[in-house]
Amino acid sequence: KANLKCYEIYKNVEPKRKKAAEMKKKLIQAEKELAETEANLNELNATLAELNAEREVKETELNGLQEESARMQKRLDAATKLISGLSSEQKRWTNDMKVYEVDKLKLVGDCLIGCAFLSYCGAFNYEFRNQMVYQDWLGGVSEREIPHKDDFRLERLLTDDVEISKWASETLPGDELSIQNGILVSNMSRFPLCIDPQMQAVVWIKTKETKTNNLKVLSFNQGDFMKQLEMAVEYGSSVLFEGIDEEIDPMIDPVLEKNITKKAGVFYVKIGDSDVEWNPDFKLFLTTKLANPMYSPEVFGKALILNFNVTLAGLRDQLLNEVVGFERPELEEQRKKLVIETSENRTTLKGLEDTLLSELSASQGPLVDNEPLIQTLDHAKSKVDEINIALEVAKETNEGLEKSRDSYRRVAMRGAILFFAMSGLSNISEMYEYSLSSYLEVFKKSLETAKRDQILQNRLRNITLTLTTRVYDFTCMGIFERHKLMFSFQMTCMILDEAGDLDHQEQEFFLKGNTSLEEIARKKPYPWISLNGWKDLQKLQTLGDKWANIVDDVENNGDEWFAWYNKECPEDHDLPNNYSKGLTKFQLLMVLRVFRTDRVYKVVKDFIIDYMGSDHFVKPPTLQFNNVYAQSTENTPIVFILSPGADPLADMYKLAEEKGMSQNKFKPLSLGQGMGDIAQNMIEGSVYKGSWVLLQNCHLLTSWLKKLEVIIENIKNPDKNFRLWLTTAPTEEMPLGILQRSLKVTTEPPDGLGLNMKGSYSKINDEDLDSCAHPDFKSLVYVLAFFHAVVQERRKFGKIGWNVNYDFNESDFRISFKLIGMYLTKALNNEGEGIPWDTLRYLIGEAMYGGRVTDGFDRRTLVCILEEYLGDFIFDKHQKFYFSRAGYDYKVPNPTHLDAYVENINDFPLNNSPEVFGLHSNAQISYSNNATKVLWSNLISMQISSSSSSGGINREEHIENITDSVLAQLPEMLDLYKVIKRFENPVPAQIVLLQELERFNKLLQKMLESLTNLKRALNGEIGMSQELDDIATALFNGFLPQIWRNLAPQTEKNLVNWISHLKKRDAQYKEWEREKVEPNAMWLSGLHIPESYLTALVQT
């Protein structure tokens, strides 16, 4: 068992032992192989370590190269972007650098002129600025060889297209004057005071400052303006004071003068009793509506005076926008949008360029490593390309728009001319003030009412005619009769001038004649030629080849010229010596000035009709109160400018009744002392209730008118039915603000028989004509209207018409109308009773019209005229009745309604013979001569100031020449003390001489003093005062200066004739003084007070 067990064990163990031995052997073999493998492995590990080390080195090198490659690529890309981005600027900047190198040398002269412009030119108008800058100063710089640009322009030196575009988007007009004013405002060192009668500066400032700052609009009439100003100074707001006069409230002087003090590092300004912190963002603007204010030197020192008076070109462009906006609104909308877009694009472009240049100049190190610069350049490049494309498109679009707008440019120019013609009336009367805003309303209304037409040229013609007619009618409504023909002539001449058909030398000759003070050496050949005419003839022969031989022709052909001169209407006949060939109407006026002054007034009308193609412009429309109401608004006061005897109250009551404003809705009040508060309460109580307020006789309460202006300005959102009516005599105290915003109406009988009768018939209607059933009533109303016109027309002939100038007015006609109706109705009711002629003649001639007559001869004339007009003979069927047959058959028509009567009156001739009014035909001569002199005087006053005279010399040089001429002819003063010593015991006549010499010496002394000072002022040695400026203007226009007129006998002479008269007076005085006794034939007109000499004769 044991062996078996051992065997069994052996049997299991032996194989295992063999296997173990075998395994051991294998183990040894394996360990040997392992050792070999480990040796190999160690060798490989060493090799691998070497390779890994080498790989790390190579990888480091590779990473460095890759980084360097990436950096180089990045720089390459940046360089590419820089090159492509700046390549477009390279050429321009290179050229600019070259230009700047040259310009740097020329900055001396340019900056000198620019500084002078900013310092001195603000107050002057466009013409004077241009003369100073581009002629005087630029010429002076050139003469002194100071380096400057040959093509120097203020706009290029002091602003740029970007800023100009920005101003345009803020409603500043694009004319040169407006751009210059924009430059002055933008570069101001003092706060600006803008002379702005057309309110263009106000609109621009409001638009500009509202965008960028909190603008406060104040007035010195406001009670709290100082508090508002303090707040604006502290918080940096902008302030605009509107409508200031020639005096500035001294309360704002510390602000205006920038009297700033520094306390603890903070800036303060003292306003009143308070120290207000000064905010550097604060801006102050002042504007005045006065067209030609006279500010003191102190005001010039405090503020920058800027002249914003609109120019013809600037107004033309503004009106062009209005025309195109009405006719082609899509074009105007596109233009406005284009202006804004262009302004924004140019501003953006300038900003991008400035940013780029700033980045370039501030860059540190290589440009290719400046990533913000590259990003800025990328953005700028893409944006610049877009903007340049947009600007190019805008340029092309603008060119297309301008071509489309060019068609309407002539209409705009006509509108600008008419406004300047209208605004010139303010030189004639202080009441004739018109604002651009009121004119624009007329302009827009003309566009609306002009006849439509598919053909553009016809439409433009219709607009031009309608515009001219409406402006003429609108202006005539607010000016007196004596000024209407003058305005029409001025308007016609300005239209003629714009067309290039007016010779300025001819115009100056027609208005002034020969203004030379030198005596004419050539003797007057014929007594029928006046001294003035002979002198003017010498001037006429210098006005071109056509007139070169006229003096010789007149002298050699005296009989022919006398025959022409002696005709009643020489203008209707050919001039001798073939001078009528190619003669224009204006040249005919020049000839009539020389020979027949009395025919000038009539031919002026013919000239206007001939050029304007219609007699409408010499027949002003009659006043219709319904038309006045139609043109008014709740925001527009209506000012009646009264003539003597006129009272529109009755017509106002009638109008109020027609418009449903009678009873409590129409509130008249006659102003007087202490009535201001009542008037104010009446206005304030009516504004929102829609009532009418009529303030009568405003000229009697002038101290309250400034307050009235404030009340009107403070009216906001009134009821649409509210109206404020004012009546006033012409007065200098009427505030400009009221006049400019008001609708002006004159109440004066029209000039001319036909127009006067139309005026009477305009106050009645068919219902009035049918108010009496008597068949003769309408005919007698016509007779009354004719009589009313005759008695009024006789007044214009002065003492020849009536010994006393009576105020016959509408009330006389209106009551006489009722009397005729009453008595004819009574005659009709009492069958068989005739018309009571004696009663009517007495009531009308003695009571109504005669009640105003104080002179016995005038009363006799009035009754005589009425006896000629009122009687059964009017209806005599066998012998036709005529009022007159002088030039036209004036008879009683037989129409049945009002319009037919008016049509009959329209057939009356334009010019009526004095015989129609019961006067001799020669009465026309005196009237026409006086009317022509007034016409010339007013036309000269209306002429737009020019920097040169027709002779081509400077205006100041012309004035200086006249001054020298007057000084050369000025008589020597007599030594009054020596004269008194010679007359030991003076008789009355010698006492008169001493008194005359005393007055004469005062006149000579004043003349010598004023002329000497004027010369000094012209040379810049002293300031040009208002008095000296008035003298200079009078001398330039050939008038007698008012300061001399005050010390001289009353006269209507012009300067030339007055100087001649002065020398004759001097000769008589010196002869009288030398002989000690008065001359045998005393020239009474040569004495200052002839009555004193006549009294002395009685005493002797």
C-alpha cells in the first residue's frame, strides 16, 4: 500500500519534477534572453532619450519658426491693409503737404486779412465787405508784397464744406453773406448782435441752438428776463434776446462784456446783486429788427455787430425753395433730404479722417503692429467708400435737381426784386415797414392763385404776372396815394434792371439831373429854356453818342425845338433832328426832364404801362374792407394809417355786421391819457372769446405802444375769429414789431377821377342802389360820386383848387347819399311832386360839404359846381348833359346795376384835364411840376445804397469832391463887429441888415464846420456821426442837408440851385454893407426874413 501510494505519488511528482527542471532550464534561458533584451532595451532607451532630446530641440525650433511665420503673415496682412487703405490718401496727402508747405509761407497775408475780417466787417453789408476784403485789403497786402494766396477766399481760410453743409441743414441760406455771417458767429470772441430785419438769423439760431443746447428766447420787455439769464449762465444754456432797439439794457452788461472773476478755482459773473457761476457752454445772442440801427461805440465794443440784411441772391434762393416746394414738392423734399444727408456724410467723413490722422500721429512702434489702427483703418475704409459713393450720387442728384429747379429761378428772382422794391419804402416813411414773413405769405398766396397750365413756360408766366400784381396791390393797400406811382416806377425800374435793360447813368440823370456845382460857361441861347434845363442839357450830351450833339442841335435849330416844346403834349410828337429814332420811353423821360418837367409825371405812367403791359400798375385797387379782412389772421394786427379827415369807424361797423361781429363782439376804444390799462383788459378779454378790438388814435398814446407790442407778442393760440384793429396817424413812435407783423391799410381818397369814383362805388352795393325806387335815384348817386371826386381832386392843385385844403371825406358822401334817397323817396310817395333841387343843393352844398368850407370864395366855387351838376337839365332828352367834354365825354350813364356803373367808370381816361374839375388847363403845369419833384425826391431816397456813383468813382470820393466844391464856393463871413462899428447910428434898414448878416454868418459857420468835419470823417480822422452821415447822404443825392436847411430861409431848391442862391444872397448883403444903404432894387427872396425889411421901410 505504501509502495503503491509512493508509486502513485512518484507517478504524479516525477513528471512535475521533469517539467520543473525543464521550466528552470527555460527560465535560465529566458533570464538570459531577458538580460540580453534589457541590455538591448537600455541601449534603445538611451538612443530614444537622445532622439527625444533632439526632437524637443527641433520642436522648439519649429514652434519658433511657426510663430515667426504667423507674425510675418500678420504683418504682411497689416501692411497690405495699410497700403490699400492709405494708398488712396497717399497722393492727396502728398499733394496737400506740398500745398501746405507753400501755404505756410502765405499764411501771413491770409491771416492778416482773416483777422481784420473777423474784427471789423461784421456790421457792414455784402457789397462793402467785398470791397474792403477783396479790393482794399487784398490790394493793400499785394502792394506791400506781403505773402498771400492769389486766389484768397474767406470761406476757404475760415471754414470748410463740412461746416457750410451743416449750416445749410440748420436753415442758414447758402449765399456768400450768410456764409460770412456763419463764420463770424462760429469764430466770435464777443457775443453777437444781429441786425436781422428779415429774421433769418433768428430762424438759424433757433434751429442751431435747439439741436445742441437748451435755447431760451427772451425779451427785455419780460419781467423775469434777468432770472432766466442767471439760470442760463449757471447751467450753460443758450439765450436769444429778440427785437432789441438801439439801446441795450445795462443790466446784462456784465454778461455781454464777460466780466468774469475767479474765486477758489471757480469762475463767476456778477448779475445784479448775485454772483452767478459761469458755465463755459453758455452762449448769448441778440437780434434787432431795425434795418439800419445807429448803435453807439460802446455797444460796438460790447457786442459783435453782424449785418444779416438779406441779399438779392440769398432771397432769390430762399424764394426758389418756396416755388419748387409748391410746384414740385417731391423735388423740394428730395433736395432737403439731400442737404441733410450730404451734411451728415461730410461730417462723418471728416470725423473718420480726423480719427485716422489722430491714430497715425499717436501710434508708437511699427504701424503694422498697431491693431487698433488697423481696425480703425478697416472701418474707415469701408465707411469712406460708402460715403464717397453716396456723395458722388448726391452730387449727380443735386446737379439734376438744380437743372430741374433752374426753370423756376426767374420767378424767384422776380419775387426777390419785388421784396426789395417794397422794403425800400421804409426810407420814405417810418410807417412803411414790411417783414419778410409777411411778404412770404403774399408770395405763397400768389403761387396758389396763379392760373394753372400744363405748359411750364405758360405757368411760369402766369405766376410772374400774378405775383407782381398781388405784391403791387398788397403794397398799395398800405401806402399813401402820393407814393403809389413812385413805388410802381421803382418796381418797374428794378425789373428792367434785372433784365439788363436799364442804363444806370440814364437813371441817375433822370432822377438827379446835373449835380455839378460848377457854373455853365456856355450861355443859354433861348429864354424858353430854363436855367436848370440848360444845365441838365450839358450833362445829357455826355451820356452816349446819341446825345453827343444835342446841345449844338438845340442851339442851331431853336425854332424847331421851341415848336416841339410849345406843344400841349410834346411827348406825343417826334423830337426835332431825328432824335425820336430808336428813342426808348425812358430816354424820352430824360428829354422831358430837360425841357418839359410838367409832362414827366404823365409819361412816367406811360412808361410803366408800356413796359409792364398793363395799366393796372398805374391804377391802384380801391380799398375793399372785405379784402382786408380776407388777408388778415388772428395773429396779424390790422393798422389803419390815417390821412387828414379819414375815419374808418363807419366802415368797420358795416364790416363787423356783415361778419356777424356786431353788438358785444365788436369793441371800439378811442385811446387817450390813462386808457392803456382799459385797452389791455379789452384785448386780453377778447383774444380767446373771438371778439374784435378796435383801438383808435394810437398816436395819441405813444407811451403805451411799447406795452402794446409786448401784449401782441405774448398772445398765444388766439381764437380764429379774434382780430385786433388799430388806427393811427403816421408817427415815429409806432414800434417796429407792430408795423412789421401787421397788415397796413391807408384810408385816403384815390388819386384820379375814375379811381375816386370807383372808391365811392366800392362802399355801396346793389341793395343800396335799390334802396330808393325813384327812377332818377341811381343817376343822382352817380352825379354825387362825380361831384365828390371833383371836390377832392381839386385839392391836389393847391391854392388853385381851394384856398384852404378841406378834409372832404366818405362821411360827406355817405350822408349826402342818404339825403338824396330820403328826398327822392318822399317825392315818389307824393305823386306829382318834382325833385327838390334847391333843397338838395343847399343840404349838400351848404350843409354837408359846405359845412367844412371856411373861405367865402371856396364856398361860392363849391355851390357853383353843384349848380352845374344838379338840376332838371341832367335828364333833358333834347340836349345831352355832360359834366365835361375835355378829352372825354363825361356823362350820366343809364345802367341798372352796380357793376355796369363801375365798368363805365373804368372807361375814363387815365389822365384827366384840369378843365374836368372846372380849372384852367394850365393848372396842370403847377401840379405836375410839384408832383414830379416829389417823385424824384422820393425815388432818390428809395434807391438802394451803392458803393459807387454812375461815374465809376467811389461814393466817398464823390462826396468828397462835392464837399470840396461847396467849400470852394462858400462865401467869406463878414466881420459883424466891424460892420456894427461902421454903422454908428443904424437906421431901421441897417438894423435889418445886421440881423440878416448874423443869421447868414451862423449858416456859413455851420456849413464850414460840418463840411470840415465831414472831410475828416471821410479820411478816418474822426467818427462818422449820424449828423455827418445825413449830410453825406444829402450831398450824394444832390439834396440840401437838413442841418443847413434849419438855418436858411424856407426853400424847395436842390443843392445845386441853393448854392447858386446862396452866392446871390451873399453878393446882395456885401453890396448893401459896402454902400451902407440898401440897393435901389431889393431882392426880397434873398433875405432871410423879408417881412422885417418891409417893416423897416414903414418905420423909415
